[in-house]
Amino acid sequence: MSIFAIELAFWQQTIIKMVVVAAVIPAAALVLGYVFLLKMMSFMQSRLGPMEAGPHGTLQLLADGLKFLQKEDIFPDKADRRLFALAPVVVLVSTFLLFVALPVSPEGIVARLDTGIFYALAVSSLSVVGIMIAGWSSANKYALMGSLRAAGQLIAYELPLVLAVVGVVIQAGTLDLQGIVLAQANGEIFGWGAIGNPFILTQFVGFAIFLTAVQAELTQPPFDMPVAESEIVGGYQVEYTGFRFLFFFMAEFGTAFVFAGLASVLFLGGWYFPGFDT
Amino acid sequence: MVAQNIAFGVMVGIMGLSAIRVVTTRNVVHAALYLMVVLATVAGLFLLLGAEFLGITQVLIYIGAVIVLFLFGIMLTGARIGKEKLLSHRNKVPALMIATVITAVSIYAAIDYFGADKLPEETRTSTKEVANSLFSQYIIPFEVASVLLLAALIGAIVIARREPHEENLTK
């Protein structure tokens, strides 16, 4: 890490990296939550969405977050208290771990792992355990059904996700995410290397499958059966309030952000911009 | 090496305590989750030895798949919250004895074989080396294992899937 030509000790680098990850995930969750959950959904339903808090309601989620922090920390009467408290943490930790392997610039990566994308897929499956614990420990049939639905769907769509990634890994010849970016940056299309060789050109089907599977992994519409509000009133999250619910919310949109980053790294060339040196 | 030794001690401590809790806890879901902690620390030990690919595979398969399958089974068959009285087994004492004997034998075998051998300073193996050895030196066991797994997979599908005429019979 030598962006400003300063050499830092390992522990200094580690602290900076931790602060950056701890700041990026909630910020990304806020932005994505605002753009997609509040605004895009509203426009699709011919309404304006939040307009009062800040210009065009941009501060709405900050206000919501503060509101969540003030709420009472409610445990259901018959819940398994320790597991009930643990579940949102497990889900959120999985999101933070995912971000570790994502490269954002030649030097900007928390840890350059030899197993890059394999690691990302492994830690993303951790959230399934968190969701199952959440559903079971709530002592609520709706929550249990929701968590079983969610876990079933998450496991099922992991398969197309992995298979879409396999094509990229074969073409790049490495599992390392930074290596995949470099393979695309230094690639050539029929001997013409001006824009590198983004894998979306050769693996368009894989790209489409990846995005579809990610949509299902995030339990977003049209794959929102696990949280179907009309049937099981929010699924595994039904008993959660206050900052524990906020954890789930942050994990959901933070993971959306990281998966968008992964899709960009795998198929669109990552941080490489044509014309600049790698 | 001191940092590694401390990390090893911490992880083995967590692993041992969780392994004991797996069998002493009175709740099936808690047992499955303690087992998850044990398997996670095994992944940690692999990472400590520099076997990155193996450690990540451990997380993917044991935590992402096996434990999730356990939880599925347990939750679908109605695990209760709180303590269960019937979870303890009559053959506790013989089981404990057998476990002690197996532990003693494996410890003796490990000490007898390795003696005072020490790990080299650099034990890191890259994914490329793992792949190369899998597809050259160990190609036959690898292929045999994959055929076996494929057979098991097809067998599971055959058992789970009912033929249309069978369904008519049960009606």
C-alpha cells in the first residue's frame, strides 16, 4: 500500500483497511437503499417516494437509521435470546468478509488472496447460517418458514452463480480477483488491445446468469419468495426491530453493493479504464 | 512463529471447548452450531498452515453446505427452543471410553510418526500447486472420488424422485 508514497507498518495498514471497510459497507447500503428501495421502486409505482428529508429525500435513510437506533430492543418472549442476538451479526459479518477480496484499484484491495473469487463465494454462503438461526430462534412459524424458504433459495441459486464464475476463471486462468482484472486489461480482441478484453464479450450468457443468480441470492424481486409480505409477513426478519433489523438491512444492501462490484470485476474489466496503464 | 503459536493455542482452545459443548448441550440446534464453530476452527488451522485453498474449501463445504443441511433437517423435524430431556443417551460411559481410546491412539500415532520433526518456516502452498498435484500425481484417486460422488448424486435423485405410475398406485 503506497498510494501517497508513504510506507506504513502492517498494523497501521490493517487499521486503515478496517476503518475503510467499516465505512464503505454502511455507506454503500445507504446509497443503494435510497436509489433502489426508495426511489426506483416509487417511480415504478408512479409515486415520488420520500421528498421531505433533504433534497429529493436523500437523507431519508439516515433519518430512518437514527430512528432504528432509538427503538426498544425487543426479544420475543419464547425466543432463544443468545441466538436471536447472534443471527444479524453472522449475516453482517458475511457481508464484511465479502468486501475483503474486492479490488477497487491496482493497490486498493483489502487483502489480495490467491483464492479470490472462491473465497468470496465461500463467505457469502455464511449468511445462510445466519438466516436459518434468525428464523429458528424467533420462535415464530412465519419466521421459520421464511428462513427455510430463504435458505433453500440461497443454496439453490449458489449453483448457477458458481457455474457462471467458472467460465471466467477458466478464461482468466486464475482465481485471484486482481489477476482476473489484469487478464482482462492485458487481453486482446483479435490482436486489438485498445480496450483490453472484458469477459462480457465472450461470456455474455455467464454475465446474464450471474446477475440473475445474484438477484436471487439477495432475495430481491422477482425472487422475493422468502420475504413474501403477503404470505409470511417478511420471513425470517419478522420478529426483528430496531438496530438488529438495521443489521439485516445493511447486510442486504451491502451485499448487493459487493456483488455488483464482483460482477464488474468478473465481466466488465473491474477498475481498468482503457488507455491507462495497469 | 510466536504469533502462529498464540493463534494456534487460541483456536485449539475454542475448538476443544466447542467440541465438548457439541455433546453436552441439551439443544440440537445449539449442538449443530457448536459443531460449526469446531469446523470453522479447523479451517482456521488450515489457514495457519498456509493451506489457503483447503481452508476456504473447508468453509464452503462444511459451513456452507453440511451445517446448513443439518440445520435444515433439525428445523424441519421440529427442534424445540430450550432444553430437551431426551437428548442424553444411556451409553454415555462406553462412548466416552471409546472416544478416549481413539484419541489416545491417534495422539500416540502422531507422536510416534513425527517425533520431534518441525514444520518448515514457509509452508504456504499456492492454489496452482494444489491443482497441479491433483491433476498429475493424484489424478486416479481424484477421478475415482468424482465418479463415486456422481453415483451418489444420481442415487439420491433416483430415491427422491417418484415415478408417475408409483404415485397412481398410492392414490
